[in-house]
Amino acid sequence: MTKEDLKYQIAGLSISDLLLKAASIFPGEVAFSSSMGQEDQVITDVIYKNNIPIRIFTIDTGRLFSETYELIEKTNARYRQHIEIFFPESEGVEKYVKANGVNGFYETVEKRKACCYIRKVKPLQRALKDVRIWITGLRSAQSENRKEMESVEEDFSFNLFKLNPLIHWSYQEVLDYLNEHIVPYNPLHNKGFISIGCQPCTRAIEPHEDPRAGRWWWEDSHKECGLHSNPNK
């Protein structure tokens, strides 16, 4: 199957039908990675409410906000499900901390990306083993890097299709869905934390700032950790 074939099969479908179609094309080989953000909670609600056979997992970097851990538990209880959790390998974390210190990622972009690779990318590689379609909660309005992304991408680093069902949704549409369906979400979002990652690397943003400005706020970069590269650039 090609990228264009997959785009054709899901064209015009509602989000629930789109996810059902993906699950039927590659049975048992579709997974959704949730960072427990608002967009991710929308997709989680659709999957669980409609009993769509798609694995849901998240990555615990070991440095998340307490509110994020609480949301994982609240979501599991709400849907009577169990979100799968992947952790970084302790050997890699220990080696990084020994060489750079606990907060060495503040020093350079390279050290920050190395930390992200150990704590996020490597666990993701394990989580996506044998997966043919990777579901994400990406939206094009989230950052400059994501502006040109499509509903279906080919991710050559993981050798799979990446399906972005909310890519053209606005932030208001996300909020409307959460409110209408009473979906639990991280209370930090109400305090200016639009994009929430690890606690030391995330701050609240001002009303005029880009949604990703609060991530790795001390550096001038594309505000990505390495999980989502744009194949169009």
C-alpha cells in the first residue's frame, strides 16, 4: 500500500470511521501514541468509546508533571482501560546523567536533543515495533514545522505510515470536543500550558506566543524532540 492509497481510503471519513478504517486495513498493527495532551484526549475518547481495536500507549520519561500522571490514572478509570506505558532504559539515563548532570539539557540544544532521544525516541522505537500505522494527535497549527504536514505521512525513520486525524482541526475545535463529551484533560492547560512535556522543559505561554513556545523555552529551535520530523522539509 502506498501513501496515496491510504489517503484515498480515508478521504472524507469522520474521525471514528477513519480510525476504524485504519484498524481494518492493518489489523493488530495500528497504535496511537498519546502524550496526554488535549488533542490526544480527543483521539483516546473516540477510540475507547467506539471500541476501535487500536493500541494506546504513552511514554513516561521519568520527568513528567504530577498532573500528567494523575491524568493517566483518571483516563484509565474513566474508560476502564489501561494505557500502555513505555519507559526509557535505565542504563541510557544513568550514562547521560553521569556525563551531563541531571539538568544538562539546559546547556546546549545538542544535549537537550540527546536527552529527548534517550527518554522519548528510544522508548518510542520499542513501542512502534511491528506497527504499520502510527496514529498521532498532531495539528498543523501547532508549529511552523507541522504547518505543511498532511493527514497521512510516510515516516521512513520508523518505516511506517503516520496518520494525523486532527491535522486540520483548530484549537477551538479540540476544546469544543472536550467540553461537549466531558473528556478529562490536564488542568495545566487552563494555566497557560498549551503544549505539555517534561516538567523541567515546559512553561506556560503568554496569549501572543506560539503554542510551542513553552517547550524548551530557553533555546531557539524548531521546538521538536525528534519524534515528529517533517518529511516535506
